[in-house]
Amino acid sequence: MQRTMAVRWAGLALAAVCGFAACTADGDADDTADSGTPGGSQGSAQPGRYSGLPEPCGAVNGDTLRDLLPGAEAEVYAGEPMVTYDTGRRVGCEWNNTADSGTQRLAVDFQRVISYDPDVSDDDQAALDFEERASDAGLPAATPPAEDTGAPRTLDGIGQAAFIDDRQTGTDPGERREITLAFRNANVIVTVTYTVSTPMTDLPLDSTQLQQRTQTVAQQLAEGLDG
């Protein structure tokens, strides 16, 4: 009688355990309980290559800043950090120089992209965001690199993808040009904006030179990400 009762109690205990976890044929609880995905594991897309961002005001070297902002006061070259709400996701810096011969402004912006879709990696989401940004700039998809200085156009040799956009925005008298260069490296999108204006109508701005200076900055930032 006692043996019969013991067997019954053991059976009830096993049933209670199996009510909370799957049981194998021999009555043991299965360690691979169903999690809603095949094999009992929950997959997710890979995180991005970069988990942080550089200090933006120190990302451009002094010689380059002096080329882009000639004759500026010493404190100008220190830069002014941009206000952001999450420095782990976005940082930036800008430099402004004003003189009788004209003004120059350089701004750099770093954005670390995070995907909230478990089926899309951070890098892939950044690629999608970058394609959208290029399209907004008026750049058709899969535009081949161009040799001329017209903009917008794609660029080779800076990050995994890059484009430059050169616009003349000034009105008479004088001239104002704004060059924007954006590139992507893995899950980070970087934007460089170089704006130059001059009140002198007899000395037009050299678009080719301004674009080259902007590309120099972008190349340094791309190398800094991997440094």
C-alpha cells in the first residue's frame, strides 16, 4: 500500500513539472524549452562595427584647420562642440572664422546608427539611411563616380560609400558656396560641411579647391574611425 501511494505521488509531481516545462520521453524536463523560434533559440541581427564615437573637436588636425580657416584666432581652432542629446549616438563640432575678406565655417557630424529591427543589422540599417540621404541630395541610385567637379556625385576612397554636393548659395555682391560631403563606414555616417563666402566680386571662389579641402577633412575622419 505504501509503495502504491509513493508511485502515485511521484506521478503527480512529474505532471506538475511537465506543466511548466516540456518533458522528454523519459520524463526529464527538456532544457530546450520552446522560445518561439526553431531550435528554441531567439536570433537577432549583428550589432554594428562601432560601439562609440570619437571626440569630434579633436578629429581634424591643426594644419588642415588652418588651411580651411586661414588667419583665424587661436581659440577658433579649438572648435565648438554641437549640442546633442546622446553622445553615444551623435556628436559634432564646428569652427567659424569671420574676416574682412570673407567667412569660413567647417562642421563635422558623426551619427552612429542602431537598428531596432531584429532582422536588420546596424550596418545594413546605416546603409539604408545613407542611400536615403544620397537620394535626398539629388543623387540617383548607383551613380558612377564622376571625374568632373559637378555635384552631387559619388566619391571613391572615403569610407564604404561617399558623395559630395557643391552648391553656390550666395547672391550679388559676392559669392557663397556650401560643400557637403557625407560618407558611411559600417554603422557610422559622417557629414562634413564647409561653407565659404566672400564679399569680393572680382575674386570668385575656387570650387575645385574648396571641394579638395572638404575631401581632406573627410579622409582624416574616415581614417580616425579605424585608428
